[in-house]
Amino acid sequence: MRNAGFLCRGELLDRVDRIKHLKVAICHGRGDYVCQPQAAWRLAQGLRKVGCAYVDLEFVSGAGHSDSEPGLVDAMIRASDKLAESLKD
């Protein structure tokens, strides 16, 4: 495993074309100081720029970095339900 499982700085955005075929849902806490919200916005913009057909970005007020925060849990459930519906099409 390279870099203990982490990407190099900027690597995801530099190679975003490699995942443009995927359906992508991003749920991000507005109060996340570990991975700041601008990073999620840049990823969503990068995916759209390379032609990703399905990019869903939701910023969650009152949430930070932890995926167990109630607002983020709700957002992830909504996003996964929406993805499941899109797979029926």
C-alpha cells in the first residue's frame, strides 16, 4: 500500500479523469477543519469538467469531519438512496 493508504497532495484532482465513469456522491460537513469544504467543491467541479455524468455534492451545516454526526449520517443515507434509484434507470 502506497503512502499508508493516502494519496499524494493533489493526486485525486490531477487524475480525476480516471473516475469520471463513476457515479459520485459527496457529503461534506461545513465545519470540517480536517478536510476543508473547498476540497469537496474542487473535486465536484473537477469531475464535472472532465464529463462525469453524475456528481451530487451536499454540504451539511452543523457537521464536521466525523461520519457519525447525525447530519452527515442523514446526508449519506439520502445520497445512497438517490444512487440506488439512479441505478434502476
